[in-house]
Amino acid sequence: MNNISEKSIAATRTMKKYKAKDIPPGRFFSKPVYLDKKLILMAPEMPFTQEMKKALENWEFKDVYSAGDMTGSYSKTDTTTNTASSGDGDKIVKAKKFYDDFVKYVNKLFSDVTLGNELNFDSIANDMKSTCDSILEDRRFLLRVQKNIHPNPSDNYLTSHTVKSTIIAIIIGSYLKFPNHKLIELGVASVLHEVGMLKLPSSIYLSKNHPLSPKDQQAITSHPVLSYNLLKSFDFPIAVTMAVLDHHERENGSGYPRKLTGEKISLYAKIIAVACSYEAISNLRPYREAKDGHAGMLELLKNQDKRYDETIVKALVFSLSLYPIGLYVLLSTGQKGQVVDVNPENPRFPIVQVFDDLSPDGKNKVVETSKDGLSITRPLTREEMNK
């Protein structure tokens, strides 16, 4: 972990800051361009467009970062990595802004709970309506943004976990054809499912450099009840309160706090359980490495001891694909690429963007993988992508 952090810091120090307003449209960079030094915005084969410049201005991103130099033309020998096709940059910027705003919103909710302020269901549900609309409209780009955001070890992981698992839960709910009012209820339950943690000592839920002690783990098992009692005291609907109470229950009765089984568990809770588990498996924690999204999918598909509802797991896989959106991959041709969309007919063969393979319009080619054609060989690490 320390070595990875040191490498990341060293890489960040080599980057130069460019004022977005000063970059002329049509210019290229000899190295990838980053947003907030974390998220890849442009690959070297992509020109900086007027649309991208306007998007950065609209969403108040004043600076971009690159270890390369600004050039007047693209040289293929400069290509070192990967990202969206040239028409996607403004959409990536928009998705990143939405993600950042969602983080601020969750932090505000958590602050209200910590300060003892009242939570209002109608207000949160109204906010969640527009949140659901944005998530479903920009799902592909938001998943790519989310995949490439790695909180610093000093960050409060609770906020990041809540934001990412809520996005996944809403996408699952959409796949299951939830009507709008149920999708909003699911969103409210997802965004508040961890509020009981805030009633515990902060040392338990703040990011730590080691696993929790047995005493802390025991304290954590009380948080679903604390969440339930808090939301019930503010007259939240029973569908929401039961979801937060049940989200750690498991199909085989091994969960908590009531060791419920199967149909006794709230449907919203089943969705949140799968979304949270996938988020936890596939994202970095201060005391362990993250598994890549493909490995996380395989672990959930194994469904060891039948802990999760199989219908919900299937919905996750079909929503994100077996090789999830945002995953960097090595292709059967030896080229590198990124999964950019699902194949609704077969989650094993998602749609990928092939890097350093341009179509006549200058964009990276986007191809549907298949058994007999272009296929995915394996996931790639971030270090492999940047070689």
C-alpha cells in the first residue's frame, strides 16, 4: 500500500497544470490529460475540442493536468494510454461534476445527522428524483468516472462507499424495471443506509490503516438498528426503514441484526446488500487492495454459501457486465481497451473502446466483443495501462 501511494504521489509531481481557458481547441497533448490529477480526460490521440472547453467552463473545472506537452498535431508514437473517444470528454467532465456534487450532498446529509438536525423524507426524495434521472441518463460515463476515482487513505471511506453503492443500487433497480416511486425509495434507502454508523465513535467509521478490532466489529453490527431507529423517528416510510434495517441480512440467515432468511428480507435491502458488497470488493480500502471489477463480479457470482439473492446478482452482472464498465482490459489482438457499455444480450461480451485504433473520424474504435471475434483476454491494472 505504501509503495503504491508513493508511486502515485511521484507520478502526480511530474504533472504540469494547464489552464483550460488557455488551451486552444484542436490542440493535442503528448501524454494523457487528467481531471483533478485522478481521472483520465483525454488520450494523446484526442484533440482538445471547443465542446470540452465549454464543458470544463460550465462545470467550473479551471485546470487540467498532464505530464506531456501541448502540441499542434497528434503523433502515434506519443500514445501511452487510454480514455474516452474524442466526443466523450465533455460527458466525462459532466459525470465527474455530478459525482463530486453527489459526494458533497452525502457529506451534508451525514453532517446533519452528526449535528442532530432533522432529516426530511420528502426533501430527500425530491433530491433523489433528480439524482436517479442523472444516474440513468449518464450511466455509462458515471460508471467510468466512478471506477477511476480512488479516495486518499485519509478520506472518510463511508461517504465514498455510500455514493458508489447508491449509484450501483439505482442502476440495478432500473434493470429490474422499478417504477419511478420505487426507484426513488430505493435511492433514499441507499443514500441513508449507513447513517447509524454516525452514532458510533468516529474512530470506527473513519478510514483506518488496519482492520477493525473485534470490539469495533461488534459495535458495527448495531448500526442497522441505529439507522432504523433514526429514520423511524423522522417518520420515513416503512419501505425505507426496513431496507436500512435489513441491508446486512443474508439469504442463508448468516447476516445481522435479526438473522433473517430469504423472503423475510426487504427487496430494497437485498439490492443494497449486493451493491454494497460489490463496491467493497472492487474498491480500495486502507488495509487491503481492491480486486478488479471482473474478479469482484466472479466472487459475487460464486455466491458462496448462497448469501445473496441470485436474481439481484444476475441484475448486477447484466447491468454492469461480467467485465464491468470502466474496466481496463487486454484484448485478444494484444491491444489495450476499456469497457464502455454492456451487451444486453450477453454480459460476457461487453462493448469496448480500443485504444490506439482510430476510426476515420479520428475517434477510438468502439467494438462489441464476441466469442469468435475480438475478445477480452484479461483485466489490466492501472500500472499496466500507464506503461
